[in-house]
Amino acid sequence: MQISKDKFKLVGTQLGEAEKISKPSLSFWKDVFIRFRKNKLALFGLVLLGLLIFMAIFGPYMTPYDYASNDLSNKNQPPSSEHWFGTDDLGRDVFARTWEGARISIFIGVAAAVIDLIIGVFWGGIAGYKGGRTDEGMMRFADILYGVPYLLLVILLMVVLGQGLSTMIIAMSITGWINMSRIVRGQVLSLKNQEYVLAAKTLGANTNRIMGKHLIPNSMGPILVTMTLTIPSAIFTEAFLSFIGLGLTPPIASWGTMANDGLPAMRYYPWRLFFPATFICLTIFAFNVVGDGLRDALDPRMRK
């Protein structure tokens, strides 16, 4: 008696189908991007940051007025179709000064963060990789610098070296790199005994190659998060120093100098303080939420 094949039912999956990959493989950074994109607040901060940078680049060209040109006949004019953000006590266009100030403030923040990145990665990487007395000596030196009050040191250097853009960046970078160095040192200490590092040593890789190809690239997550949180701190420091009169000197415009000029007129001409203060808050908010979003996206414990 011949049995028909139709009476049999396949249970489970065939061998070929079982070996198929159900989901496409994702690289680490692509997975980070997908999880970062799901964070609506961080995505909003990134868009806001992009708009602020766009206006910092092109904003001064959107008005026919120069940020440093005086026109006493138009002083303290409220926002209008001619002067979108109004004018100050010297008749200068606040819109042009706001976006010129954005260039200076964001440049100071990014420059200080990049210097902190370079020094901190070098110092923390060497200390963590070498270990022993080298690590002890380098980190004790960093602890001594860290014990000096940050703002006090910055103010002292601004008074001694004189006010200016380069002086402010140098003053903020004297001790600003210490936090970055600690982050990098901790990452290198946790990674240098991994199997792939030991394999690279066995194959004859030197220190520079191990640091440049293995340890630092695998520490980029915490480094990027720390850098994005360093930028708003530097912007706030610049605004604070300029606000108390120890920052940039006229006719250079920054949000801090504009807030300093607008404070005495806050009661009668509030727009002079409102616009620089608002954009300081928005920029710091944008950098902070982007940094928080990166931290969550790079944290493996946040993966579902």
C-alpha cells in the first residue's frame, strides 16, 4: 500500500531556513544611531543645535546692519520689521550682534572642548596604559590642579594675561582637561587586559598602535559624551566672565558681553537682555540633552 506525501506535515523548519539570518547585522555605531533616534528629546536638541549653528554662520548676513556700527539716532529701538531684535544704547542692531555673539560663544566652547579632548586623551591614555608609578605620578599632578578652584584660576589668569579670545580659551583649558583624562584613564584600565589587546601585544604591536587602533577607538563613547557636556560648560564660563566684565573686550560681541550691556537697561529696554540670555539657555539646553542622549545610546545596559 502506497502512502501519499500529502498525509505528512513538516514540523519545525527546514535546515536551509534555520540557517537564515532573521535580522540584518548592525554595526555598533549604527545601533547607537538607531537608539539615539528613538530619544525624542535628544533628537529635538540636535535639531535645535543645528539651527543655532546655522544662524551663527548665516545670521549676520541676513540683515544689512553691521554688528559694530553705531547709529545714535536709532538707539534703544524696540523689535520691529527694520530691526528684528531691536537696537542697543549705541544704535547697534541686536539681531546682528546676537548671531555674531553666537559665533564667538560657540567657537570658545568648541575650542576649549577640543583642547581638553587632546590633552585629556593623551594624559589619561598614557597614565592608564603604563600604570604603576607613571599612573600614580600623572594622576596626583592632575589631582593637585583639580584642587584649585576652577573659576578662581580662570579669573586670575584673565587678570594676569589680559582679556582676549585666546587668553580666555587658554585659561579655561588649564584645568578643563582633568575630567576628560580621568574618563579616558578609567576606560583604558578596563580595556588594556582584554584578549584582543593581549593578542596585539603578542603579535608585536607597539604602544602607539595599541593606543591608536584598539584602546582609544573603543573608548570613544564616553569621550564623545564628556566632550558634548564640556562645550556648554565652556559657553557658560565665557558668558559668566563677560557678564562680570572679565571676558571679551568691545567691540567684540558675545552673548556674555551683550547680557552685561543689557542688564542695566532691563527695566526699560528688556529686549537687550532677553535675546542673548534666551540663546545662552537654548544652546546649553541643546548640548546637554544631546549629551544625555548619547550617553543613553552608548550605554549597553540601555539596550533591550
